[in-house]
Amino acid sequence: MDLDKPPAPQPPEGCLVVALRLPVRIVVLVLVVPVRLAWDALAAAGRFLHATVLRPLGRALGWAGRALFVRPFVALWRWVLVPVGTALRWLGHVLVVAPLTWAYVHLLTPVGHALRRVARSVVTYLLAPVGRGLAWLARGVGALLAAAGLGLFTGAAWLVRYLLVVPARWLYTHVLSPVGRALLWVAEVLATGAGAVLYWTARILFVLPALALWRWVLAPLGRVLAVLAREVADALGHAWRVAGHLSRAVGRALGTLFRWIFVEPARWMYRAVLTPVGHVVRDLVLRPAAAAAREVGRVARLTLAAARETLRETRRDLRRALFGEPRRQAAVDRREPPARDPRTLDGSTTVLTKD
């Protein structure tokens, strides 16, 4: 399997790489550790701020936004704009669409059909015969003009051929072509010589010095810079990981110190002092005070009920003394009438079953 294969052998490193690695890693570690500590501190502060401030603030702002903007706009849309739009649509249909539809169906359509019949009759019985006559006349005139033009064109073509084309072809074949070939040969010779001179001049003045500069200066310098950049990048990664371990250890130490200085004493104070004191205050003060408050409330409710009943009796006696006894209404029997006996086969009154 591929997992059982040994890793590929790495190429041997030179003395320059070994000599640069340790100083570069030490310098980078010294520079990176404070940055990593600050980064971890800012990340922890950001997480704490997000959990304790930003998230509740965002929820509060979201609730306030929904209460102040979303719900009023939804209510406005649902209870105002939609009914108004429905009413306007109904009014538009009744006042505009329905009259226009009726006018189109009962007025414009019959008028358009009548106009179409009139236009078809005019075209069929008036314009079509006139157009056919004009077309026949135009074909005759066109035939005459075509015959005259063909004769003129034939004569002009013969004159142009023998006065211009034949002399121009002879001049091109026997004069211009040999002269052009000679000039082209001379230009090729000159271009070849000038190109060779320019090529060797540019090669000697630019290409060979640039090649030497690249081979003996830039390439070795680039290899050295590449090794240095690779070592710096490896050192940065190594230093960042080491700084992360140091930052984690420092954070754990600070967390443990904070827990032993503040959290554990506060927890012990809550468990050993505040909880028993709270229980004592609850059992000796709050519960008796709540029971006394409930008893006082019950007595106050009973007293108010008795006072209301006394006031009601006094008002009834005063009304009886001033106006006398009220007249009693006759009792009305509001009960339902008794149901008759249910019908049976023996007590039926139909014709077929009557005794």
C-alpha cells in the first residue's frame, strides 16, 4: 500500500542553509511572540465582547427594529394599503376598464369592420385597376429604356477596353513588372545585409552582456534570496506555532490565577456565607413577612366585604323607608309543558293500526 511506503528522500542541504536557519529562527521568534500574544489577547477580548455585548445588543436592535419598523409597515400594508389598493382597483375596473371594454366591443369594433369593408371595396374596384394600368405603362417604358441603355453600354464598354484596358495591361506586363522585380531584389539584398549587421551588433552589445549578467550575477543571487525567503517563511511558521503554544500557556496561567484570585473566593463566599445568610433571611424574615402580608390582605378583604354588605343593607333600608316596599311581580311558570306519552304500536291513531 501507499501508506507503507517510506517518504521520499529529501535533497541534502548546503552549509549556507544550515548557517542561516538558526539565527533567522531566533530573530523571527523574538519578533513573532509579542505579535502572537497580542493577537490571542485581541481574539479573546473580541469573543468576550461578542458574547456579552454585541450579540445581546444585536438582538435588542433586531427586536426594536421589528417593533418600530417592520410591524408598523406590515400593519400599514395589511390594513391600509391593501384595502385601498383593492378599492382603487375596483373603482378603476368600474370607471375605466368596463366603459372602455363596452366602447371597444359595441362602438369601435363595428366601426372598424365597416371601414375595413369600405377600404377593401375601394382597393378592389378603384385602386387595383388604376395600378394595373400604371404597371403596364411602366413595363413598356422600361423595355424601351433598357434597349437604349444596353446599346449605349455596349459602345462605352468597347471604347474603354481598347482605349484604357489594353494599353494599361501592356504597360504593366512589359514595363512595371520588370522594374518592380528589380527593385524588390535590391531591397531584399539591402535588408538582408542590414539585418545581419543589426543582429550581430545587438548580440554583441546587449545579448551577450545580459546573458553573462544573468548567468554569473542574477541567478546565484536569486538562488541565495530564494533560500533566504524559504527559511524566513519556515521560521515564521515555526515561530507562529511556538508563539501559539506560549500564548496558550500564558492564557491558561492567567485564567488559573484569575480563577484562584477572584472566582474561587467569590464561589466560596456565595456557598459558605451568602447562601446560609439568604436561607436564614428567607426563613426568619421573608416567609413570616409574606405570611403576615397574606393575613393582613385576607383581613382587609373581609373588612371591605363586610363594609360593602353593610352599605348595601343601609341603602336598601333607606329606599324601603322612603318609597315603601317594591311591588312583587306575578310569578310566571317558565317550565316546559310535560311531554306526552310516546307513541307505541298499541296506542297508534293511524287508520291501519286503529282498533
